[in-house]
Amino acid sequence: SHDAQLGALFAAGSFTTLGEFLRQINDKLFRDTDADRFITLGCCLLDKRNSLLEFGRAGHTDLVSYVHDHIRTFSPAGSALGILPDEFANFDTICLAIEPGTSVIMYSDGLTEALNKEQEEFGITRLSEVFKDSCELGGSPQAVIDRVMEAVINYEVEQNDDQTIVLIRHTGKRKAALNPQPSVNCMFNHSFHAARIADGAASPFSPEKSRFRIDTGPDA
């Protein structure tokens, strides 16, 4: 399965950069799957010690960041996985310095492609504006996610695709915290199983529980 293939690559630790990781997945999927099958993916590497985040994507949505009351979107190039052979595949990545107070989101296109009764998409512009407003209102990362999800739910007539948000926030103090501890919050707006992960252990929630939180430790 695709999940097993991705898991094997992670376990082998055979990649040295995020771009190389995406290329290896792409090459394996191109060789081992049918021509009409592909995967879109957004992923990041978080260096907590140096407060850096590297982001790459393969035919997936943009990364959106909020810092100093401003919104920025990042769109590194990269085709969906499994479409192109290795010699034609290229995956750009970006590296961001994450200051204290910064929040970034990755999300599925079920949010930006949500349709209202006029068949108009929610769109990246509206999503960015709602994310900015939610960050300015303050509160926990989960509160920010909840407000964004509520805006999408109120906009769309019915949900036609999965809707997922991953939020990463730098929670360290603005003046030199030795070990800033970003928190990662995920919310799934469907009935898939979720898990709470803490200190390396996972315990399942019941299927109707549709959100979970990951609190990463200082050395993660």
C-alpha cells in the first residue's frame, strides 16, 4: 500500500533533505503504481532548536504564515507524486525562520474548494483573511483552528471533501527562550479515527472524536 511505502521510507531514513525525500517517494510511486494514480502532499521539517521550518509540497496547497500582523503565502514548486519519472521531477523547498508568536498552517484543499450556494470557492484569499483575523483574536492554537473551520462550515452548502488543518505556532518568548517549544494542532472535520500523541505514546479516541493535538517536546 502507499501508506506502507511511505512508512518504509521514513523508517529507512534514507533521505538527507526534504527535497530528496519527495523525490524518493515520487520515484517509488512512479515505478510501482498505475499511470492514473498519484498523491498530493505537503510536508515540513521543524528544527526547534534553531527555530527553523523547511516546507515542501507535491501538487498540494500553499503554506500560510502569520507574523507581526501580516499574512504570507509560500508556494514552492513540485508536481504531484507518481506522475513524472525521476529525471523530470523536481521539488523545491523553502526554509523559514520562525519567530516567537509566528503561526503557520498547512491544510487540505477541501477548505479552499468548499462551495457556497453560488458555487463559488472559499479560496486561498478568504482562508488567509480568516486565519489572520483568528490569530489577531488570540487564544490557543485550537481556538484559531476552530474559528477557521467555523468560517468554512458557515460558507459551504455541504462538505464534499476532507477538511484538515495543521497549525504550528512558536510559543517561545520574543527575547531568547533557550528551548522554544512550538505546538502542533491538527483538526479533522470528518469521522476518521484520531489519536492523541504525547511523549511518544498514542491512545485512540473514539471515531466520533474528530480532533487531536500534538505537543512536541523541547528536543523533538
